[in-house]
Amino acid sequence: MISAALTLACTAALAQNPLLQRTYGTPYDIPPFEKLTVEDYREGMLKGMEQHDAEIQAIIDCKDEPTFENVIAALDRSGELLDRASIWSTLNSSNSTPELQAFAREMSPLLSAHSSAISMNKALFDKIKYVYDRRNESGLDEEQIRRTERTYRSYVNGGALLGEAQKKRLAEINLELSGLQLQFRQNLLHDTNNSYVIVRSLKEMEGLPQANIDRAAALAERIGEKGAWAFNMQRSSCNPVLQYCRNRDLRRRVYLMYNDRCNHGDEYDNKDISRQIVALRLEKARLLGYKNFAELQLADRMASDAASVYGLLDQIWEPAVAKAKEELADIKAMMKKDRVRGEPMPWDYMYYLDKARKAKFDIDEDLISEYLEINNVQKGIFYVANRLHGLSFIERTPDYPVYEPTARSWDVIDAQGNVIAIYYNDYFPREGKGAGAWNTTFRSQKYEGPRRVQPIVVNVCSMTPATDDKPALQNTDNVTTMFHEFGHAMHSFLRNVRYSGGVERDFVELPSQINEHWAFEPQVLKVYARHYQTGEVIPQELIDRIEASGKYGQGFATVEYLAASYVDMDLHVLETVPGDLDVMKFQAEKLAARGIPSQILPRYSVTNFSHSMGGGYSAGYYSYIWAEVLDCDAFQAFVETGDIFNPEVARRFRECILVPGGIRPGAQMYRDFRGRDPQVDGLLINRGLK
Ligand SMILES: [Zn+2]
């Protein structure tokens, strides 16, 4: 009796977990975020892994001759519940809580073991190989062949061809790596949100806009320093200090704290964690038959080897350093005028470049930002999407579920009137949100039978929020970021493929970065850049000055970026990793050898270089500039016609680049669009380096 009652109770509990229902019963089956608890996630993940294992077993047990359909496509469809339950991991970046973080630590080893077991399953791999070996003779189409090849390669790179002892070691490495990378990111989140520079007198913040001072006061109060002002290491908090504060010592304190995150020898230090990550990645690459980790990573990239990555970085490095030296001369002159003694230091350049830019181009950022109210910018973004791709947007806030009350939702509708995606934006900083901005999905586009399932896409940013007396006015960098993330979002909206598999890592920034090109085009600014009080359209002469000033400071910005890209590559082409490798020393030595100006540090130091050490962009940070070569060259295709909205070029861009997802190699998609390979000149001109 008792056990029957218990079973009944358990069934009731199960029935309440929305993750385990066939549908959520919400519009477009959007996850009911506010109803989901960590308990639900745990149950969903455990059941999801169990179900995934059973689905894999069914593929293996199938008695029919292995085919694309009963092996590759079946594998592609498997793990649906696990996917569904995994939205917590997306939320852990944008809306983290100590409870979710603990849950992430709990799940990390289980997931790692789960995916290792599948990727090393011999019986499964034998079937994949059977289909792979016959892929060109079995009547498969282009997408199916590519899916088969990528599946095969990912299993080979997952260890499928290894002997038992090696497989065991690889599983251990993967487990350790996922734990270390998670630890790295959590330490970074800690230092970003919990390292403070406290200021006790208003005078010390001379030059800082009032809105930033107000936010610093609010932050101070929140951390028990009422009456003082506090800055944490979120870019939105500390960057304005570096840019606007006259007080050199305050800039120094903030700069060093930001640059030195996770390099304090305390429990959140990432130096040794980074060394272990690099060593394990190398060991993994060696096990799999690669010379180094970069070679393994580049196997599925547009830049197929390290030499082509270095080749590109080197082409840009010289002109960038030369430009930075010119800018440095301006900085020195301004420091002299300010009677500041000594050489410029890394915490001087944002401040003085900003001043120099304003002096040269007579730019008043505050005045410009009065034309860049966030809702107006959003209208401009939608306008560009409409002109280029015929998309329109119907707002659904507050009807659709949200995980955060300030997030907003829209239906994305194509030219034929179909809802092709759901779009969310979550634009404002808060505790528990990681630094930076990103695009992600709660559900990727997929097919269920003949039906295309709409993706649920979200842009997460930390934009300047409204204050008591002003709406959310943005600077030009923030506007660029919004266009950027929305470019990723459009890539997600328009994708229309039958099987999973994204584009290559160094291709993925093309759709986002090209979208930035429209942000400050006069035709576009006229649509959205209206004064928040008067509604007046931004004056043409202000537009001209924004345009001219945009290239200023690109020497520093490019060197800072390239420096981080080099370090990321340098660490991952190592063929031995000494047990006492000090990653910070390594970074300094490598950059000094390349002749980096002493006033510039890499955009991220290794200990806070989440792209490289945390996962996603390892041996891949170069991707941004690789893609920039593509986006500058691709934007020229519009410019060359004399119409930045040329419908024919837009159609080609959509059909060759955005819609096909990863069904073709990036190099081929680019050639389909442009009729030739990309050229680097557009980038050099665009950055004012040539
Ligand atoms: Zn991006």
C-alpha cells in the first residue's frame, strides 16, 4: 500500500515537471521559464540522459542495413529531452544564481561522462563508419553527405578510433577539462562581479557622466558602502571610468583590477587552472593524432591550419602597430598639455584617445547619445532587417514567458507572413549576468517531420539602463553591439536546414559583424536616431563627424585584439607544456617578442580570457578578425552597387550565407555569395589602417 502511494506521489510530481510534458502548452512551445525549478532541471537532465542512452541503443540494435536515415538522422534526432532540459545552462550565463551554479557543478561531470560514453561507443561508431564509407554511392544529397562527414569526423575526434586504454584516458581528460573550464568561468564571474574599486569623494570622479556616478552610488549602497561610490568589473561599470575620468590614479586602479582579474593568488586565481587546461588540451590532441591542440581545433574551421591564422594576423599586425604609434604621439601631446609627467601607461589610452577624438572631430558623446535611445535603436535594427530580408516584428511582451521581467519578446515574420522565429532581448545589466554581450537560442531551428520548428533566439547585453530623469541612452559602441548581436539573431531566424550542425567557428561572426556596417549609415540613422526629447533627426553634420571619428583609435583597438589572438594561438600550438608554465609570463614574453608597444596590454589576460580558456573560442579568438575580413569584403558587395539595401545582393547573402546553416563549408558559401575569395584590403581600409 505504502509503495503504491509513493508511486502515485512520484507520478504526480513527474506530471508537474513541465520539462517532461510533451509540450509546454505555451505559444510556440516557449519554455515556461518562471515555472521551472532546479529540481525540474535535475529530473529533466537525468531522465534526458537516460532517454538519450536508450535512443542510442535503439540505433545500435536496429537489424536493418545501416543507412543515413537509421543512423545519422536518428542520431541527429536523439537527445531531445536532454536538449529541452538544458536551457538552465543558457540561463546560467544571463541569470545565474548560486543555486544554478552549484547545479552546473553537479551536472558537469555527469554530462561529460554521458557524452564521452556516446562518442566512444564502438558499436555506434561502426554504424556511422558504414554509412560514411558509402556516403557518395548511396544517393544522399549535399546536406546529408556533409552531415555524415561532420558526424564521422566528430566521432573520430571524440576518440572513436582509439584503443580501450586510450579511450579511457580521453574520457578522463574530457572530464577534467570540463570541470576546469567551468571553474575558470566561475572564478571569472566571481572576480567580475565582486572586485570593487571604492571611491570616497566625488572629486575623484571628475569627468565621469552623472549617470555612471549615480550607478556607482547605488552599487556602493548595495554592497554596504552607503555614502561612497563603487565600481565592479562589468564593462558597463568600469569602462566609463577608463574613458572619462580625469583622475589618473583611479583609472590605474580600475584598469589593473580589470586586467588582473583571477590573477591574485587567491582561491579565484586562474593561472594554474589555465596551465592545466592547456596541458590537457595538448594531451588530448596528441592522443587523437594531432600535432597540437590548434591543429585539432582547426580541423573544422575555415582557416584550415595555424599557418593561415598566423598569416592573417601578421598581415594586420604591422599596419596596426604603426597606427598605434601614431595615436601614441597624440596621447603624449595631450598628456603634456595636461601636465602629466612620465610615459603613457595602459590606463591612459582610452581616456586620451577619447579626448583626442573629441578634439579632432569635435565629438560630444553625451550629445550623440541623446539621439540613441534604446527603443529607437531597436527600431533602426528592425528597419534594416526589413529592408534587407523583408522581416517584420510584432511585439509579444508581456504575453510570452520571460525569465527576467525586463526582457522583451517578438514574433519574427518573413515576407510571406510566416512566423519564422521568436526573438527576445535582455538588454540591461544585473547581478548574475556575465560581462559582455551574446546571442543564443533556447531552441534551435529544426524539423519535426515536414514541419519547420521556429527557433527561440535571445540577445543578451549589458546596455546603459534608464535613470530617474533620462531614458536608456546609448553610446555608439553599445549601438554597434546591438546591431552585432542582432546579426547573429538574424542568422538564427533565417536558418532553414534539416539536420543540426552549425557553421565553422571562424565563419560565425560574419553575419553579426556585417550587420554593424548598417548601424551608422546616414540612411539608417535618419530612421532611428531621433532626439529623445524633441524627436529631431540627428543632424547630418553630426553623422559626418561620427563617421570620420569612427576610425580613430583603431590602431590601439586592433593591437589590443591581435595581442589576445596571438596569445590564444601561441598557447595552443605548444607541443610541450612545462609543469611550471606561468601563463602570465608566457603572455608577456610572447608579446614582447612581437614588439607590442609597452602601453598596450592584450584585451584579455590569460587568467580572464574566457574565450580561450573557458571553452568556445580556444585557438579561435582570431575568428573575429578573420570574419571581419569577410564582413568588410561582403559589405563592399552592397556598396559596389551604389545601394546598401540592394535587394539582389541581399537575396544572395540570405540564400548563400544565412539560410544554409553549416551545410556547406564557409569558404564555399562565401565564394557562392561573392563569386571569389575574400580580400583583406576592405578591412584595412575600414579600420583606417591603410
Ligand atoms: Zn558575435
